[in-house]
Amino acid sequence: MKISKEKRDKISEQILALLYHSFPKALYTAEISRECARDEEFIKNLMFSLKDKNLVLSIKKNEKGKDFIRRIRWQLTSPAYQAYHLSSNV
């Protein structure tokens, strides 16, 4: 099934809002997909497209500096957080 660009953009906005409200805590792909009620692979695909636009950061290490083997955590970039923060205060 193909999802339109408009719907992909709305889901991406929902993801960015979720990350904004959880900032500075980074969320795993599984947590994001659960909140958005979407498939993990679909969300992962969207996350990488948001990363290409410099809106999110992928965190592939735990707090101790050890690499994750199969997991990725996501967080808003500072410029994206600032943009959301400014728009929410208007």
C-alpha cells in the first residue's frame, strides 16, 4: 500500500511533536511507532528521511558509550527544537 506524500508529512509532523514533548529524552523507534500507531519499519524509514533534513539525530550508543547492535534512539536537533519552541510560544 502506498501512502501519499501529504499523509507522510502529517505523520512526520506528529513524530516531531512527540520528540519535542519528550526533549531532551531520546526515544527508541519502537516507542515512536507505538505512540503513532504505525509499523516500526515505516517509522524507521520516516526517521531516516527526517535525519536527512537535519531535523532529528540518531543516537546509536547507550549512556555508557557502548554501541547498540539493533536499536536506534532519536532526538530533535537543537535548531529543530528551537524552531518548535519559538512557534509554540507565539
